[in-house]
Amino acid sequence: MIRIGLTGGIASGKSLVSSYFEEQDIVILDADKIYKNLLKTNKILYNEIKKTFQLEDFTLKQLGEIVFNDQKKLKTLNRIAHPYVIRVFTEQLKKLAKTEDFVVLDIPLLFEAKMEDFCDVIICVYVDEIIQIERLIKRNNLSEEEALKRISSQMPLSEKCKISDYVIDNSKEREYTLEQFNEIFKKIKENKNVT
């Protein structure tokens, strides 16, 4: 089974590229969805976050407002949550190895979480910073200042691109993104001897 890491900055277009993989009937393991599900279903994780940040009950939005305004708190949250997410990834990958030729690991913080070893090949979705800011403001209903804080909380996109195997530029039309996706996925399929 080939494990394809999919990463990029916030609002770069990872979901679009992920949807192209889904159209190819490729299983997607989405770190954000796993994390959100864990917050709902894993009381130990939920209570650890509550205790650490001295909160009563909280929503993801409230937690985001706290951690995206303080890098130290964001690192603390990631240190708490990542082991839980990694455990789910490990379990899922073991199951999928029996039935799938490919699996996509959609992990926005792939490099920050040091999860490169989970992947045989890594694709980074790139977008021009001005477009990224515009998309994030529109998508999350944020001010420009809030959007910039969220973007700066992640490894610079240019750095992620340098250490990825492939880069998809999602700054232009969807057709251009799809073209790049098809080209890259074809190469990955041709090199499927990676296990």
C-alpha cells in the first residue's frame, strides 16, 4: 500500500485535491476530521484539554480563539492532541493495508507533527499568500489580522513545498489544479513498487 501524505497551508486547497483522490476511490484519512471526532468521543482527551486550558465546556471555535492568539498555547494543544491522532492513524493504516493499494493521509500539520515517516510520498498544495488570506477570510469569516495569525501559526508554505516530493499549485483555475493532480497521481501509480 502506498501512503500518500497530503499537506499544505490553511486555505490552500487541500480539500479540493483530497476530493480528486476520493473521485479515484482512494481512502482518505483526514487528520482534522479525526481530531474533531476525538474531541466528541474521547473524554480523556477532551478533559485533558479542559484542564490544561482551565476551561469549562468548550467548542472548537472557542479553543481556536485561545490557541491561535498564543503560539505557546497552540504548541501545548498540539502536544496533547497529536498522540491521540497518531494512534488513530496507526490503527487505521494497519486495517487499510490489507485491502487498499493507496491511502491518502490529509494532514495539514504533517511536518510540524513530524509524521513524514507515515508517508511514502508527500504532496504539498501551494497557494499564493494573497489568495490564501482572501480564502481564509471568506471561508472562516475572519478579520485579516485573525487570518494572518492562523497562517503564521503554521510552518511557512514555501518550506513545506521544499521538503515535499510533489507540489500542486492551486493559485489558478481548478482545471489547472486537476491537471497537476492527474500528472502527479499517474507518476505515483507508475512508481507503485514503493511499499
